[in-house]
Amino acid sequence: MAEALAQVALTWSGKIWEAILGKVGEYLVAPIGLQFTYMFYFNYNLTELETQLEKLKTTRQDVEMGVDENHRNVRVVGSNVEAWLKSANEVTTEVGRIIQDKAEVQEGCLNGWCPNLKLRYSLSRKAVEKTEVVINLKAAGISYSKSSYNPSPAYMETITNGDFTGFESRRLIMEEIIEALQHDEINLIGIYGTGGVGKTTMVKEVAKRAKEDNLIDEVAIAVVGQNPDLTNVQACIADMLGLELGGKTSPIMRASLLRRRLLQDNKKVIVILDDIWVDQFDLHGMSTDLHGIGFPLGGANKNFKMLYTSRTRDLWHDIRTKKEIHLDLLSEEEAWRLFRQKAGDSTDSPDLKPIAEQIVNECGRLPSALVLVGTALSKKSGRNYTKQIWEAMLDRLSCARSTRVDEDPLQEVQEEFATVANALAKKNH
Ligand SMILES: Nc1ncnc2c1ncn2[C@@H]1O[C@H](COP(=O)(O)OP(=O)(O)OP(=O)(O)O)[C@@H](O)[C@H]1O
Ligand SMILES: [Mg+2]
């Protein structure tokens, strides 16, 4: 009887026969009735399983976020959480197989007629059983999840600002740095060069490239400066790695946590220390080196690398695994291109071009000066006095050059520019 009913029912379209025969099923003896229920409610049972699986996946994502957060903070995850995640993954795979088989059953159906009744029955039954497992697992997972998590650390978008132009001279240095980063015997790479030559811009671009090319997993950067606050340097690096140092006030504990985090999982990590002036630091009254701050140079780990920038050469001269790379001024042609890029199209006008060439010359192939002066002049272009403004700028720059007292060209140009800008502002208003 059951077979005959099924034959008739299956030629009808889905919902109608499910509704009618569902009712008929109520009057059948228990086991046969149950078999019919599985067949008739096939679609419902599988859809319910898919819905519950989605809920389980959401909970699993939450639990995984918590595990990641703990991991970033060098905290060990409890074995209950690990076991739960293992079960969640296994059940997800099993349900995935049932859902795949559902497609097979549906493919074999024509106008509601499904010849593969056996598979239809067994799948529907499995779906009901698994739904219960999924619901219970999800309920257990709730206790391992929180309502909010710290976001994963932000990477490149916060590090680079798109300032970099890939001039040939810069491209070559970048290649050299990237090569050093991949060298097993090198773990400390110093980029040195005159103020304003583009060291910071370069290392940020290197970090971006290395990340894009999957040469590194994580990167963190901190500015050290002339009067370093090392607690702040540690905090900056930890922040970028998603590591909370907050509660740890002792410098040794902070350094130890940082070191463990940097060596965790043998991940490829680069720490960039920008603008270094000295190679011995003062940390809470104690003289310390890089190791004392928490940077694990030395030792067997080949995955941790450190990059620094400095105006001074030959820092940490006793570290054998160090490579120093000099960043030179731009070539004449590159200097012209950078200035033109910043000052705009008016640079090519016949009355301004000769002045522009002299201005570029005065900027001494130094990116910072070219960017500063070029950008400032672009803002003044199109005005009545454009030519006079450019001439005035040239005058002031030449003057600065002939009366040079300070070794720092960037500072000189900046000071000069401030004077020029003030004078020009008065003239224009
Ligand atoms: N390759 C480049 N393309 C475009 N602009 C650049 C490039 N390199 C440097 N600059 C510009 O030059 C200026 C100075 O660069 P940067 O701050 O990197 O110099 P620095 O060597 O780190 O200087 P300091 O020694 O003062 O820290 C910035 O405005 C930067 O945008
Ligand atoms: Mg710098």
C-alpha cells in the first residue's frame, strides 16, 4: 500500500503531495508512517538541516575569533574549546556531504517523480538525525563565544600612504632589501641616508611589497626618533600585532611577551624601527639593546627580521647578521620627474620651465625638498603672479644654498620655504 501511495504522490507537484500525503501518513501504522514522513518531508528536513548548519557556522566563526584573539596574545586555548571546534568541523563536513547528495536526488527527479526513493528516504532520515546534533552542538558552542572581539590587526592600509614613486634608483634598492629579507643569514637590515632622502617611504613600500608577495605573514612598525620612549615603541609594535601589553608594567615582562609573540608559530614577521639615532637605549633607567626591548635577534629563528632606518651608518656594528644599505639621492632625471609630478603641468610652460630647472637643481636631488617645493608651487599656479612666485622661490632657495650652515638639507629647505611662503602670502593678499 505504501508503495502505491508513493507512486501516485510523487507524480504530483512537491508541496501539494507533501501536504496531502503527510495527512495520510498520520493514519498509517507507526514504522511505515515514519518512513513516509521521511520521504514526504524530504525538502523540509533538508532545508531545516541547512538552516541549522548556517547557525552553527556563525557560532563557529565566533569561537574561532576568540581563539585567534587568544593566539595573538600568546594565551593557550582550553581543551574543551579545541574539542568543540574539532566536532564543529567534522559535523560541518558530514552535513556538507548530505547536502551534496540532496542535489543528486533532486537531479534524478522529473516533474515531481523521483525514482530514487531509497536514497530520498535515507537522506531525509539522516538530515533529521544530524539536525539534532547540529542544534546541540551550536548550543554548547555559545558558551565559548563572546559578544565582541578585538579586530585583527590592520596592516598595509595603515602603513603606506601611496607616496612612493618607483624610480629606477628606488627599484634597485628595494630589490636589494627584499633579497636581504629572504636571506637566512641576515636578520637585521639597516637603510641609511641623508635626511629626507626617502628612507621611511622606502621601508613602508618594502613592507607592502613583501606582504603582497607573501614573503611575510605579519609586519609592525614604530618610530623611535631622537629621544626614544621605548615603552611606547613596545606598545606600538604589540598593538600592530594585536597583542595586549596593557596589564604588563614590568619592562622585562613586556619584552618577554613581545619576544614570545614574535617567535610564535615560526611565522615570518618583520618589525620596522623607523628613525634610529643610537644603538643602545635607555629602558626605565637600564641601558638595553634590541634584545632587551623584546626583539629576538640572534638564536635559531630565521623567520624574524628587523628593518631600521637611520641617518647614521654603522649602527650595531658588532651584529654579524646585519646588512646595511645606503639610500642615495635621486638621479637628475628622477628629481625632475618628481618635481614635475608635484608641481603640475605648468612646469612645462615656456616661461616657467627654465626657472623650474633651476629650482630642481637647488633642491639637490633630495625627495623631501622636491616634494615640498613642488607641492607648494602647484598650489600657486594659475595666479597672476605665478612666474614671480616661482622666481621668488628660486631666489630664496639659492640664497639658502649660498649661506648653508646646517648639514641637514631638509630642515634648511623647510625653513627657507616657510620664509618664502610667508613673504608670498603677504604679497598676494
Ligand atoms: N620614491 C619616492 N617617491 C615619491 N616621493 C618620495 C619618494 N621617496 C621619498 N619621497 C618623499 O620625500 C619626502 C621625504 O621622504 P621620507 O620621509 O621617506 O625621508 P626620510 O629619509 O625618512 O627622512 P628622515 O631622515 O627625515 O626621516 C616625503 O614627502 C616622501 O613622500
Ligand atoms: Mg624617516
